[in-house]
Amino acid sequence: MTRPPVRTAPTGAVYFSLLGPLTARLDGHDLPLGPRKQRLVLATLLSRPNTPVPVEVLTDAVWPDDPPRTARKNLQVYVSAARTLLGPAAGHEGRDRVVHGCGGYLLRIAEGELDTLRFGSLARAGRAAAGRGDLAGAARLLREALDLWEGPPLNDLRDSAGVAEEAGRLEARCLTVYEDWAETEIELGRPAVAVDGLRDLVERHPLRERLRAAWMNSLHQSGRQAEALAVYDDYRQLMARELGLEPSPAMAALYRSMLGRGREARRPAPAREAVGPAAPPACTAAFTGRPGELRELLEVLGCGEERVVVVSGPAGAGKSALALRAAHLLADRFPDGRVRVRVRREDGTARSRAEILAELGRLCGVAGNAAPPGNTASPEGGAGGDRAATAALADAWQEWQARHRALVVLDDVPDEASVRGLLSRSGKCSVLITARGQLAGLAPVHRIALPALADAEALELLGKLIGAGRLRADPGAALRIVRACGGLPLAVEVSGMRLAVLRHLPLAEYADRLDDPSAALDELVAGDVSVRHRIASGWQDLADGDRWVLGRLAGLAEDGGFTLDRATEALGCGERAAIRAVESLIDAGAVTSPAGEVTAHAALYEVPRLLGLYAHEREGV
């Protein structure tokens, strides 16, 4: 890879680089960063810019095996030396660049001062240009991002396990952007500019399939068909020797398409079908709030760096509404369509893999013979021919995803096993999963956990349903209603629907009803929509042991939360067992924990109010 020219920040500003050896430059001159341990501290802080880094993380990076008793004091010395060396934060004269708070040490840094921040900004802009059809602009921006890549990130500090992990993540991001750039150049009819760089990267990452596919395409489109076919044959042998596997169906299809084909076929993938998948159902007109989560979802899925996003939260938290809202707003980023499939049936049971594949095939026009939707004899769709048909459709689905840029919403997923075979192994499709639990067994994914609605958001939702005038007439009672609903969107929505019908009912009287623990769930019913029924479905997802634990903890949560010490006492077990029990409920979405990093003893855990009331009903606590 050609080494780019040295980049500097504006005069008087420090410019940091992680995409290569760790460096800091002031006015074009390298700054001495001190001894190795001090550089490890600085590299770890720069890896998480503008974010508190816990002392424990810094300690593990510097002393991974046996930290000395003076580790904390030594860290303070290294940080103090960094403050002196780097000076104040840009644009904030008199403010330290490195500060310490309850979450750890935070390094203040602007986008123009750190190559990884600039790299991410250029990559997002390039992908946005590609999404608009501006391929030339996309190629230019992606190339500008790649010019910041000077070699293996942090290659001088990779003997530290913590730094090596971060360096691997940065290199993966660089490789993804290189793949984006190379595919864009091929699509523009300029494959020759990417050939040499792709060859070098494939030699360093021989099992990275997307890189190899781009190299095959660039060779083929440059008129070097024999070399392109040899690249595939080498890969097939490598996969068989190292992993005992065959290349993916998408890679095999690419190889077959090259056999006997001339240079006139210039695009790296078959032409897209004229008709894409059907759009997902319209999102509810009452959708309100969640601005932070919606913005994060649009940024993550829109930039193309994350292919799988999990949105989790308890039953009634508004996961599906948020997913559908995002799917509609992302229409221009997914030209091959957006499709939504429910992974559970109406009765709450999980659908078989054969059923889900059959629906995906129908919606997306994927060829194949799936098992009949009614056959639920096994997760694979039955025995014999049914299993073979399901396997064939699964391969066809993977091949379809490899050739398209679509958004697939897998809604109401009960567990990891339900979706593992459905996620794209290559290509540019993205998958948005909604689930009550956090699906900890899926990786790598981007996770967004939905908290309760803030008071202002909940009041806005209630006002849309009962009218702003009625809300203003008794704002205090309205606030009591949404707080009695625990900020659960479904409960607030049901309250609004009920009050919209009972126009004579004063808000204060309805608030009194919801404040009564013995009556609240009975009041949260509007027609055939029942909050109790939805919470009961989430209750059934819990293991028997988790239900018992939740029943014991629900009483503690009435005072606004509980600590680990109180949980240990209520459960009558040891501390370690209590931690495991609480964390199991966090994984299942039945207990909420602080968003920031705190120790288990300092954390304040909460059980959502309405789930706690239901647990009282079932467990008799």
C-alpha cells in the first residue's frame, strides 16, 4: 500500500494518528510520547475519544497479567505527563485535554485532530454518496479516507492484548472501507486501479471473502480472466484445508458467472431485479419520542459499517414501531427494498426456520422450494425432502443477500437460534432485529436497548391521542398517568385510547385508578388491546427460575430500585449467585441497569412498574 503524505492539524494543534504507529504531531513535527507504558495509556484513551475510559481498562492495557500495587498511582503519573505534553483541549484554553470523572479518564479531542475520527467521517460521507448514486464522489471520498491508513493500526503496541483488540477492530473498519472503494471503482469501470492493493490485502487476510471477490472482479474486468479464476481456486483449496468448508454460495455463483464471460460484463454483481421487496407496513401515526435511539439507528444502518442491529426492550417498549420508522426513513439507503417478517406467530410461539425462509422468499422473489409454511415438525422444516428444500432456499436466500442492498427487519425474535441462519454472510444487506431479550449470543452486532419514555415524550404521546387541550387542562394528572404507566409506550398508548373513548372521565380520576397497584393492569385495556396480555407473553419467555427471582425482586423495586445487597438478602443466596440471577434478568430484558459503567455493588437496578405488578399477581409476593 502506498504510504500517504503526513497529515497535520491546523497550526498550533496536535494531530494524533492510530492508523499506523501511534504518533502525535504538532505543526508537522513528531512529539515525543514518552516510555512504552505511557504510550499504551495514550493509545487506549485515543481509541475511545471523548468517552470515559475506566481505570480498570487502562490497567489491563498496561499490565495485562500482574498489575503492581502502585498501578493506579503510576497511571496518574502517565496521565499527568500526557497533559503536560499535549496541552489544553483545542478551542478550550485553560481546560485540560485529559480529565478524570466517575467513569474514568476522558481525552477531549476534535474530529480534525484524530485520524480515526476523520476516517469515519469520510467513510460515512462516501457511503452516503454511493447511496445517492454519485459513484464518482463516493470513490473520491472513500479514497480520501483510505489515504489516512498508513499500515496496521497501532503496530508498535500490539503486544498489549487490550491495544491489540482495538487495533484489530480498527483494521477491520479499514478493510471494509477498502472493499467499498474497490467495488465502487469496479462499478465505475476502473478496475485496474484496485488490483494491486487488493492483491496485497488478500495476502494478509486470505480468508476475507469480500476482499477476494473484489480482487477476482478487478482481475476479470481488467481482462485477466485466467488469474481471476485462479484466485477462486486458491480460495476453495484454502477453505477446504484450513476450515473444512466450501466457499459461500455467493462466491461460487460469482465464479460460475465468470466462466466463459468476456470483459464486456463490467459490473461486479448481476443486475438488480426491477422489482424489489415490498415495503414494510406503515409505521403508526402516533409514533413519538425516541429521538436519540432513532438517530443512532439511522446513523448505524445508514453508514453501512454495521450489518446487524439488535433493538431490545420489554414487551410494549415500542421496538417494532421504532424499527418500522427507521425502515421508512432509510428508503434511499436500501435501493433493493425493505422487508419485515415477524419471527413469532400471533400466539407467541416461534415460527420455524422453514416458515420464515418461505416468507422471505415470497417477499423478495427468492427462487427455491421451501417446506410448506404449516410444517413445523422441526426447526429445519421437517424430515427428508422438506429439510433439503429448506436448505436449498437457505442457500438461495444467502445468495440473494450477497447480490442486493436491502434492509431486512426480523421482528419479535425469541432467541438467537431463530435468526442465526438468516443473517447475511456477505454482501451489503443489513438486518434489523427486535427482541425482548438482548440476544447476547449474537455477535458482532450493534445493540440499542430501549429505556422507558421520558416524561415529556410520554406526555406528547398521550396528547396525540386525547388532544392537547385536554392535556393542558390538568397537566399534573396527565403526568401522574404516564408515570403510573412506567413510561411504557404501549401502556401510555392504551391509556390514551381509553381516555379518547371515555371523554367524560377526568384525568385525575383515571390517574387515581392507575396509582392503585391492585387495579392498574385492569385499567390498561382498550378494546382488544391489553397491556396485561402483552406482559404475560413476555413473562412466558422467562425461565422458571427467572420468574421466581423476578417475583422476589419486584417488591424491592417499588421504592425506585434495588441494590445488589438488597437482592442478595431477598433471594437468600450468596453474592455471586445474586449477581448471576440479576444479570440473567437483564439479558432477558426484565430488569434495567445503569447505562454507564459502574460496579455491581454501586449499580441501582429497576424492574419496570407494570412488569413488577404482574409478577406480584403471578407469584403472590
